[in-house]
Amino acid sequence: MNLDALIDILPKTELHLHIEGTLEPEMMLALATRNGIELPYASVAEVRAAYEFNNLQDFLDVYYQGMSVLIEERDFYDLTWAYLEKVHGQGVRHVEIFFDPQAHMERGVAFETALGGITSALETAHKEMGMSSKLIMCFLRHLPEEAAFEALKCACKHKEHIFGVGLDSSEAGRPPELFSRVFAEARAQGFVPVAHAGEEGPAAYVTTALDDLKVQRVDHGNRAFEDPALIARMVRDQTPLTMCPLSNLRLRGIESLDQHPIKKALQAGLLATVNSDDPSYFGGYVNDNYKQVAKAVGLDANEIVQLAKNSFVASFIPDDDKQKGLDAIDNCVNHAKV
Ligand code: ADE
Ligand code: ZN
């Protein structure tokens, strides 16, 4: 069996996915019309032409503008459902997805509007497709600490629907420790902490995400490789890393995909996973990330199977469900005679 076919059939989870980053240009334009929102684009081709980024901030400017079409609860439902249906066809059994409520509240869309649409789609996916999920609310690091506390106050009213807290948006110059207090309160309230770190920021940001925010998983973490002691620590602790190859390529964290550290991460013994981040903006969903990076860095079938297994181990599902995922992968591999 060729590697692309293997990737297509392997059971997997996706652990680093911004739901607002799944907004396809077609849906963006349709929602703009439905909600009477003006966009600077007249066609799908014009939207796609804007997806040329030199760095994270270039992308974020387009990303925040794109999500301005999300107004009603059903918009968030439609967005989330479209993503879940798509990845259901890619072997994805479980998702842990981010949302950015501050980016919606800032423009007058209520926390509950975004949360309601996203959670109903997640519930429908569970009922109709057997897909499980966890929702992680991200704090925007370009906004002040008080704004993060406001979002946390909202989240505390909906603990049954929000599993964890994350940290995203513009990283350079905004170290994790700026958010130590809000993360401490979030942990005290029972939310599981994760954070983007080492995407553009230095290895030191990964260290303080671990030490100060006490994150249980690091999103991206590419620049951790600049600090061998940090890598040794993450190998020892089996700290999960949610890596996103096409995102790193499109945001120019790497010059070409063959420079991606995923193979190096596996060889070092890190608990690394492959994810899509913002698939509509970066040109590929989770399986496209697996396929393109596998080809570029030369992953073999065993390494691809390892990545799928890591996606279950690195998830926040209970241990017996992790084992079911690992067994499903073994079954799939035995059937496919890899
Ligand atoms: N928000 C959405 N995608 C992001 C990324 N890759 N990094 C930081 N913040 C984000
Ligand atoms: Zn991300």
C-alpha cells in the first residue's frame, strides 16, 4: 500500500485546529451575503489571492478580517459542521479544537453565540458520526490580561462545554508569563492548560509555557530545538507537541517543507503529532499535512503509524479510549498489510 493510501485510512485525532481557520472562501462570501457584511473581496479567487503571508501577523490580519462574517449561532454551526464532515472522511475519530471568543466579543458577537453554534455541531457529530471532541478556548495574547480574565469569566459559566484554555495570536514579544495569573485562575477553575509556544517566539517561551502556565501540551514548539536541554526535558516528560507543517511553511517559519522538524522530533523520542492549524488558509486539512510532510522529509510507514498513534496518546481522552484508538490503528495496519 502506498503511503498516501495508508494516511487516508489510518484512524487519528486532530489536536491543533482553530475552528475559525476552517472558514473556506466560498463560505466566507456566502456568510458575508447572508449577514450583510462588506468584505474587500469580490470573488473566491480574490479571497485566495490574499492568502500570501510573510509571517504570523500577516496571516492573523486576514484571519481576523475573515471571521467578521460569523455573526449568528448558525454561522458557527455551519462552519464547525463543515470541518467535522470533512475530517470524518479522513479517518479522524476525535478532535480537540480551539476557538477565539475574544475575537468575536470584540466585534459585538456574544460568547454564547459562538459557543452555542460550535457545541451543537460537535454534539451532532458525536450522535451522527461517532466523533468525539473537546473544546479549548484560546486567550488572545495581543490583548491585555484583563480581556483574558473577561473571557475566563464567561467560560466559567459553561464548564460543561469547555475543556481547556489555550494561548494564541501574535507571539513575538508576548511571552507566556504575561498570562501567568489568568492561567493560574483557569487551572484553579478546572480548565486544562495548553499554549502556542515556539511558533515564532524563542525556545524560552516554550520553557515558560511549561514552567509558568503549566501547560500539558505545547502547540507548535518548533523553536524548542534551539535548546537541547528543553528537548531532553520534553522527551523525558513525554510532553505532547502539536506540530502543523503546512502552517509553518505558509507562515515562513521554514523555507521549504523538507526543513520541517517532524522527523527529527520522532527520532528524538518526542511525542509529536501532525495537525492542520488553519486549514482553509494554509492549503490543506490534516491528511494533506501528513502526506506533504511525509513526502518532503521522507517518513516511512512506521513513522506515519507512529504519528497516528501519538495523536491518540497526546489527546485528552481517557486512557481506555486512547487504547481503543491504538487498537484500531493496529487493526487497520494488519488489514492493510503494511
Ligand atoms: N490563531 C490562529 N492560528 C494561529 C497560529 N498559527 N498561531 C497563533 N495564533 C493563531
Ligand atoms: Zn494554532
